[in-house]
Amino acid sequence: MADVDRKTFMRDVYADYWLQARDKKYGFMDYDRRLCELVESESKPEARLLEVAIGTGYPIAGFLARAGHKVHGIDISPALIERCRELNPGIEASVGDAENLAFDDGTFDAVYCFHSTWYFPDLPRVIDEMLRVTREGGAVLFDIQNRSHPAIAADYERRLRQIRPGVGPRLVLQARNVAKVVLRRGNPNWHAVNYEVPTDPQAVTDHLRQSPAVQNFSVLARNESDQSLARIDDHCTFPHYPRLIFVARR
Ligand SMILES: C[S@@+](CC[C@H](N)C(=O)[O-])C[C@H]1O[C@@H](n2cnc3c(N)ncnc32)[C@H](O)[C@@H]1O
């Protein structure tokens, strides 16, 4: 599927699912709390923050705004941005593409992006954009679905096998998904679209190491039993963790 179609899918189809799912299916998870704490630990009080792919702003941006930070957010979906504005009048939310952030260089104290990097067709470009709009000394934080984790890799392979039938059947499935969402009848077959792509952590570390905008960075892993985050220095252990969090200092 061409990248432009992947973005269209996220904007027009996935957004309808996420309008309901974030609140009703996931809620404010322990992992979200840990991510909020991490953003706060990396930024000063009343910091100017940007959430890339903010969704409805619930729960992370809302929490950080209530904690006194000046929160901005962008998302590719107009429907999610509209809901974000309704829920969080204090957040400056606008429609935008993570690959082309409409902000000047060095605008923010910290820029973060959670639960979303696997939807971007060009993650290195998004990382560069997040670094560009962060001030010197500020922080960029994001998590990845770890493609080197065996279960994540197997899941991805399974999804690819389901997608492989060819372009024609895939387009039919995608059209059916759109119809189901629009008519609110039946469950869409999300696996028909290759919209969710886990990330090779080594590629991210290489990218950050080579970036002239990065002073240093660390990698944290999510503990699957209590959702706590711990720094990992031995990158050979990457395959043990389904979810990794990168914190880069500009
Ligand atoms: C799983 S949701 C996560 C939303 C939010 N970060 C949260 O934690 O609730 C993924 C979000 O990525 C957004 N998204 C996908 N591709 C995007 C892009 N290219 N630019 C901006 N937002 C994008 C979707 O619209 C959706 O809101």
C-alpha cells in the first residue's frame, strides 16, 4: 500500500475507531502515567510541550496541561483534533502531519510522541522534525513497537501474510472497512491494511547517533508486569522488550 494511502487510512478510518477506543478500551493506563512522569522529569515546570499525534489529548496531553505545562498537539485527523479541543480547551491543537511539523526551529522545551511511531511511513523524518522544533537542551521522547522482540516480529509477519493476497483484494477489503465504519455496521478488518509497522531499534539508535542535533540519548524498556520504565545500557538485550522508549537530548 502506498504511503499516502496509509496516511489516508489513519485520517479517515482509524480515527473513527480511536475516537471511541482510547477512552473506552484503554483508558489512563499505568504505562501512560509512567510516560507522563518521564516527560515531566525531562522538562522544567510550565514547559512548552508538543505532543506529536495527540489523538484526543486523553490522557497524556490532558494530564500534562493540568500539571501546568503549555501543551500543543498535532494530529493528522481533523475529527480527533476537534474532540481534543472539546475535551481540553487549554491545549493548542491543530491538524498536521508528523513528517512536516508546522513550527519554527527550537519552539518547544520538549516534544513527545507515544503509541504512534508505528503508524508513520517515514519515522526517521518524524524524528528529525521533532528534533528540529525542540530548543537546544530540550528533550525528544518517543516509544516504538520493538521489531526485534520475537512476539512483535511474529505478529507483524502474520499481518503481512494476511495482506499478501494482492492489491485487488486488499483494496476491496479496505473499501469494505470504510463502508463498515461509515455505516457503523460490523467490525472492520484492520489487518487488511498494513498501517502498523514495528520499528527496528538498532535503526533508531543508528539514526540518533548520526544526527548532529542529538547531544546524547538513552533507551528505556517497559517492564511488562508492572509497566515501569527502566534504562537499558546493554543494547544486546533489546529483543527482550516489546516496547522501548527513546529519550534524546537536543
Ligand atoms: C494510537 S493513536 C495515539 C494517540 C495519542 N498519542 C494517545 O496516546 O492517545 C495514533 C495517532 O497517530 C495519529 N497519526 C497517524 N499518522 C499520523 C501522521 N502522519 N501525522 C500525525 N498524526 C498521525 C492518528 O491519527 C492517531 O491519533
